[in-house]
Amino acid sequence: MNSLRIGLMSAALVAGLATASAQTVAADSVMQHVNGKRIDNYCIKGLRIGLSGYYGHAIGNSYPNNKDGAESKYKGVVAIGAIDFTYNNYNWIVRGQADYGYLSDAKQLKYFTNRLNGLSPFHHSAFVSKNAFAYGIEAGYNVFSQIEKLRQDNQKLYLFGRYEHYNPYASKTKNTSYDYTNVQRMAVGINYYPVKQIVVKAEYHHRGST
């Protein structure tokens, strides 16, 4: 079992509702629509590959809720899938991930007046996206591994680069576009470990909307 680990998201997501019997019943009702799972695989030395998913409802998931109102008509199904990996071997550290999210009834969420409390500085004028995505990859190499004295002193100097692309508003709900949400970012830098407990970092990055 060392090569495979399975995790199930805890029901503690609604633990705060369990302080009274009425709230406990409501929590049970909410939790029947919430499910998350993750699998990590370690079959290849130095490589971890993870798969994870989440399913829940964004509408009618609080207590109390209006079962005769919009909550009874719309669900706001939230589905998220992700894959990620880490490779740490032969003086390389390589990481990557890809995430995709889906939200049903996104067009209607704009009109729910209880989305934010009265103290929030934000307003409800923006539409909510039905789809969102993010992916990225980074790689770093320990150049000190090629210098015997520094290697013996256990000093490390990683040169790394990263690229990522994400858009939390990918669906253009009702043909409304927010171009600034479609972002690409590139970075290069160094991580220097003079001793195991200390790291000195330097990075240059460029971030832009597409």
C-alpha cells in the first residue's frame, strides 16, 4: 500500500452545524450533495501522480435556506477535477498540475441577493463563469550537484523556470467578457540552500492577459 494512498474529504466541512439537533439535520441534508476524493500514486521511484475530484452544490447549501424559492429550482452544481505530479530525482524537481472547474446555473447566480453579506465591499454586478481552468509546469535543477565540494557540504542551488495559464472566467457568460481574467505567467529564478534549514530565493516573472 506504500505506492497508493486514497483520501476522502472529511465531513468536518459542516462540523460547525452540528451544535444543535436542527442544525445537524440541515448538515446531513447538505452533505449528501458534497463529495471529494483524491488518489496519489507512487509506483515509480521519485514520481508522485495525483488525481482528485470534488462535487457539491453552490445553491441551497447553507442553513437555513429557502426551499420554496430559487434554491428549489437551481442547484449550482460545482464539479472540479485535477491532476498533478511531482518528480524529484537525479537532481531534478519537476512539478505540474491541471485543474478544471464547472458550475451549473452560472447565469442565475448573479441575481441571488444573498451571495454576500451586507458588510462585504463587493457588489453583485459581475456574472459568474460556468467554466474555469488552470494549468502550469515548473522544473528546477540543482547545479551544485555537479560540484563535488558543494555537494559534500550539502549545499544546493536550483535554477528553475515556470509557466502557468489560468482563467477563472473561461465561459464568457451571456457573452460578457473580462479579458483580464485570462492570464499567462512565466518565471525564472534561483533557490539557494546554504544549509538545509535556510533558502535564499530570487525570481523574475512576467504576467500578462491574453
